[in-house]
Amino acid sequence: MNPNLKRLRRSMMFLNVQKPGLIKDPYIYKPDSIMLDLEDAVAENQKDAARYSLYHALQEIDYRGVERVVRINGLDTPHWQEDIRCCVAGGCDSIRIAKTERAADVHLVEEYVAAAEQEFGRPEGSVLLMAALESTRGVLNALEICESSSRLFGVALSGGDYTKDLQTRITGTGVELAGARQHMVIAARAAGVQCFDTVFTNLDDMEGFVREVEMIKLMGFDGKSLVNPRQIEPTHKVFTPTEKDIIFAEKVVREIDEKKAMGIGVFTVDGKMIDIAFYDGAKRTIDLAKASGVYEGDL
Amino acid sequence: MEVKGTAMAGTLESSDAQVTVEPGTNGIELSVESSVLNQYGRKIRQTVLDTLARLEVANAKVTVVDKGALDCTLKARVEGAVFRSNGITENLPWGGAIK
Amino acid sequence: MINSVGRDIPDKVLQETGKKVFQGAYARHNEVYQKAAPKVRGVVDPKEDKILPSITEALKKCEIKDGMTLSFHHHFREGDYVVNMVMEEVHKMGIKDITICASSMGKAHDPILPMIEDGTVVGIQSSGVRGKIGWAISTGKLKNYAVMRSHGGRVRAIEEGDVHIDIAFIGAPTCDKYGNMRATGGKSDCGVLSYAYVDAQYADRVVAVTDCLVPYPNLPASISQVNVDYVVVVDEIGNPAKIATGAAKPTRDVRRLMMAEYCTQFVINTPYFKDGFSYQTGVGGASIASTISLGKIMKERGIKMGLGLGGIAGPLCQLLEDGLIEKLVDTQDFDLKAIESIKANPNHFEITASEYANPMNKGAYVNQLDFVILASLEVDVNFNCNVVVGSDGMVTGAQGGHPDTSAGAKCTIVIVPLLQGRIPAICTNVTTVTTPGETVDVVITDYGIAINPRRQDLIDIMKDVKLPFKTMEELRDIAYSIAGEPDPVEFGERVVGIIESRDGTVIDVVREIKQFEM
């Protein structure tokens, strides 16, 4: 299994490949993943130029362990095949498929990715995939998309295009995205993959941004797509377990491990009874804390 | 490769470089303007020449207006201009002539 | 001769100027000297009217001659009209071979260029030169060496007699008929007249130039009538919009905020961060962001700043207002809030440039600093700073109080992004040394923090602090690995400028720019 499959992805920051000033050292902002964009950010007549920039950026810039995801052009354009050759040859970690509507879209991309891995001497399976759901059809097909490939690590909601397809707009209240968000999280969890929320574009409303991140975390999302480095720290803060969370999680894990070893099936933490279902969540909290670099315990 | 027509890649934004190639007959005629000429003029020249050599371009007039681009960006812009001058946008030699 | 920061100062320069080479930031400690003194014209007759109808009249009355040294202050910053106004009249009178001794010069003084080219002006002594004057110096158009000094160094040079000012022109926001000048209450307020004080005391003739004549006596006076020969009233001495800019704001750029946070975290982990500490900061976005976040921590921990010093901008004034600073001590005001503060707040005080930073008086305020937060164009692996010569070899910045505060503060922190565009700010050797590495303690970049190996005490204290510490060599290597190792800027042979250390010795020279050839 590709070790990157389940990596920490609290923040996925979009970067325009055609802006050399931005792509030269984005790791400094410490996002979990960077999304190098060949699609919407690049003008139609610059699609070719963007590829050369992407190739050399991937080959020559040290991203210090930050995941490099490339958003290729849609399957309805003439660009996506060369995009795949370029980013697989360049050494990208993952590819984001725009406007995914059905499992077949993923399979098509997978076919070309596998061919490119062979052509350019990369180990089979080294390039992961993620699917962006940007339409009603895509959202409805979330489950089949999530289950479509062992390379697929997750799905992301693209709220702007989706709400247009829904014939409404982004309101800031979240009501127009509620259905899609719920549906995607449910599908992702059922399939065992990650789920990411859409971008928040109003950079002047940091309070509104943080509220949205808090909400989607409670809904079960793994992370969020970001458009500006300013959004990274607040996102990590929301997604990183607090000291209180960690202490509780440690108690749960220790209590259940101890009692199970003694053959006892009744567990108590802080004077309250908990059941065995708490265990997985507690472990996840500790793993998340470790991945976020805040865990100092010994579990 | 030959340079078959005039083509350009890149912008004049900070950290970018604008590279224009035109057909030539007298080897590589390179002119470089740069906001960091004193410190990186020679490196810029070398990078451009090396990239052209990898693409096997022997004759061309090349103009570079550089705004502090890193090597990776310079290479990308030279390749962009050269391939555009040939009208080539796919089946590119990633990892081969493009390195 | 090679000085103690490893720079080779041509013997020719030393012979022609009589200056010595730099031998260390504290080499002249305890040295005793005789102060210089001006010639003074006694005004005994009470009927004398000091008010003259024009600058030309003032120049005549002051007996302007070829070869004189004229002085100016830069409290009006890029909004200054005084230098250009005076020099235009000097030029019209056909006077030549003038040396301008200004506390600093900027792009506002571009009109001086033709006067350099035609020999009206043959010497420039300033903290910094920008724009066309910088270009003129770098391209060898100025006849004599340009001498660049820090704020403290300028005062020392005047008080020790290295520089003799024939006529000082002091732009005064308000002035009375007998020469008492204040920096507030007029239409071109600049808050303080700190840099001009030494000119008033040591120049042979002193002319106040004001656009706001006020009733006598104009007290409390920053500059006293007893040092002033003449008063000239003009329409405008400066452009208020450029004298005091809008409020200096903290940065929103994530990279700079990161460096600001590193700075704050470093400061609070030193033993100097305790109740009553003294602090100075610049007006860069990162410095201001750091000051603001420091203010929050001061509030949380009940720690007050005893002394806030320096060029003052809004954010420090806000801390004063909030009761987090006991006393604000001011040598220059950068924004409107600072000017309002010195007018209204009884704990906001004006001091002279000598009190601020002169190394050769009996102890300047900079010596009492715990922290100073500075910027720099370049810093090398020996912690030497360059704040004057740009990456293209052009003279483009100013020493300001950089070497003074650096020498005086217990903890000198320089915040600088690792790369400025493609140019590494952290390099093996700075293009020109303006502040010696022995006085610089910490360098903070977006890629990490370096502590000067001379400060083992700070290194020990920071052992368990979670900040990204690296060596300067590591930072330089990272910079070079991203941008490529730069070629050193090539210069011509001719020396066009002298970087004078605050103690009067030569720390480096600036040579003529050379056209780049591939």
C-alpha cells in the first residue's frame, strides 16, 4: 500500500503553477499538501507553458515532505493526457481529477497514469489520485467514485461549480452545501477514504473562515482546500487535537487496553462509563496528534 | 530542434522571465536583460545555453528579459518558447531533452 | 590597510582624509578628546531684526562662499523642501564647491543632481542617499568622497570637529521672530527636531526656515534663539503628506508574520524581558507585527516597558497610551500618530541625536537598550550587515541608527527574509559592511534563526526553546541552493564613498559601479 494513502491532509493549498514567485518555496508556510494547478488558474493559451513550469518545479524545488498534488485539466479538454505525462514524469505525489462524475472517469485517468508510470520508470502505484466533485451528478455518485480505485485517497467538494449546477450560489450560511457535504462525508467514510471541504475565498473574513472550518470538522471532514497561506495556521489549529482531547484519548486507550487485558468488559474514564466504540476514535485522535507534531506521550 | 518561427513564453512579473526565440543562422545569439544582472547574469546565460543544448537547438536568436527567475523557471520558459516555435504541445520528451 | 572586519581600505583614502581604519566597535571607549567649537556672532544690539526677506538674503548675510559646508536635517523625510530651496538659491548665486552635510537625503532631493554634475556640489555627507543622488555617487559624478555616517556618527563628527558646518539651515515647523523653533503647532509638523540640535550648536551661522511664524516666545523650544542668527519665512517648508505617512501598519504577509512571531518568542525567552525593559524597533511590517504581539504578552504577564526609544511610529505610541510603556523617548516621528502623541502625551519626550546615539559623549540612550529590532539589505556569515549598498552595487539606503543601536543594545535582532527576489540576503560576504558583526546578536529569517557564536550565553538560554535555530552558514547554503550562488558585484577601481563607523574610523569603502559585461 502506498504509504501516502492515509497521510495527514488537514490543509491542501492551491497554487498557480504559472506564478513562479509563489511556487518557489511554498513549504515555508507548512501546508500538509500543495495543489499545483494546471486547470482553472492557467489561461487556455498558457496550458503548454504551465507544464514546463510544473515539470521543473517538481524536479528541482525541495518541498520538504509536503505532498505535491497536481490538478490536471478536465477530461473534456484536450490537455489532460499530456498533463498526466508531465506530472508523473516530474515526480508528483498525487493527481487531482477535476469534475469527476463517475467511477469510469477515475478508471480512465488511472489507465493513463499507469501507462505514464511505466513510460517514465516510476514504481506502479506510486502516484495517488483524488477526485473533485463539482456537479450534482458527481456528488450523487460519491460512493462509486470513492470505491473506484485503490489509488484514490479521497474526494473533495468544489463548492463554486457545484452550487451553480444546483442553480443556487454560495451564501456563506452553508445551507446550499449542506446536502453535498453530508453525502460526501458519508460516502467517504463508508469507502474508507478521506474527505475534503471546498475553498473559502473571502480572505478578509477570517472569523467566518474559522467558523466554517470548525463546522466541517464536526461534520467529519479530514481537511479543507485553501487559497491563501493565511488560512493554513487557523485550519491546523482547528484540526489539531487540543491538549484536553489528547489527555482524554490517552485515558481511553489506556483504560480499554488495561481492562481488556484483564478480561474485563466495563470501562470507566473520569468517573464516566465509556464503551469499546470509543477506542478507534481515541486512537485516531492520538494519531492525528502525532501527525500534527503535538504529541509528547508514549502511546 | 530548429526554431521555426518567433515564439515567446513567460511574463515580466517578479520572479519570472520572458523568453523570445526567433530563427537564426549564426549559432545562438543570446541577449539577456535582468534585474539581477550583476549577481546572476552569468548563471542565467549558462542555464539558457544549457537548456538550448539539451533541446539540440544550434541556431536561434534568443532574448531573455529576466525579473529574478530561478533556474527552474528560466529552463521552463526557454523550453516553452522553443517548443511553441515548433507548434509542439504534446508527447514531449519529459526526462529526456527536458530535464 | 585591512581593518578589523576584514575590509581593505586603500591607503590613498586614509592619507587624503586623515581617517583611521575601523578597529572594533568599542575601540575608543574611555578615550578623552577636546570638543570643537563654532564661531559665534554676538547679537548685542536689541534692535537687530533676525527676520530676513529671503533665503538669498540669508545666504548673503551669512557670507556664503565657495567651498563652504552647509547642513540640513531630514525630519521632513521625503516631504522636505528645504534642501532644494536653499541649494537652488546657492546655485543661482553661482557659488561652487559646496559640501552638503545632511542627517539624511532621499528621492525628494533628486533636483540636486544637476548641481553635482556642474560642480556646485562637490561633497555629500549623509546617513544615506537614495534616488538620483545615490546614482550620481555610484557613477562617480561627485568630485569628493561621499561620506556616509550613522545618526550617532554624524553628531560625533560635528562635536569632535571632523566636520565644520559653515551655515546650518534648519527647517522649523514653527519659529518665532528671534529663532526659537518647535516641531509641532505649524502646518508641516514633524514632531521633533532631534537631528538639527547639533547643527544649531556647532555651526558658525544658523538660519531658521519656517512656514509658520508664531508669537514670541515659542516655548518650550527644541532649538533655542541663542543659537540662531536669522529667520526666513517661506510659503512651504515641506509636504505634510510625505512628512508623516499614514499609520505604519503591521504586515499581513504570512511569511513576515512568521518572522515576527519568531522575534517575539525569542525576545520573551531572554532574561532581558522583564519589568522595566528598554526596546527599540523599526517601521518594517514584521517589526511592527512583532511589537504588537509583544504588547499582548506584556499585558498578560504584567510586564511594562520602561523605555521605548528611537524613531517612533503609531504602534509604540499605542502601547504608551495603553499604559504598557512608561516613557517614550523620541528622535524622529514616522507617522501622524507619533506626532499627535508627542504633542499630547506627557510621557513622550524629545531628545537630541547626541543624547540618542553619539558614541563619544558620556553615554547615549542606545547604551541603555535591552532590545533593538532592525532590518538589513544583507547579512553575512560573520553577522556583518549592509544597509547602504544595493545588490546592484548602487548606493541606495541609509545607515540611520543601525550601527548605533546595534552597538548599544544587549540583544540586537535583525529580521530579514532569506531571499529578496532571487538575491540571497544571507551571504558569505556582504557587498559593503555598515554594521560590524560583533554587535549583531541574532538574525531571524523565514527559514530559521541564527545566534551569533559570540553569544554563547544566548545559545545556552535558547537550548530548550522550540524555534528553528540554524547557523548562518546553513541559512546561506539554503539560500544558495534555492537561488544559486551569486557572483560578487563587480566594481570599478575608484573609491566614491566612505562608510564611516560611528567612531569616525573607516569600516568600508564604496567604489564606482561597473557596467556588467557577460
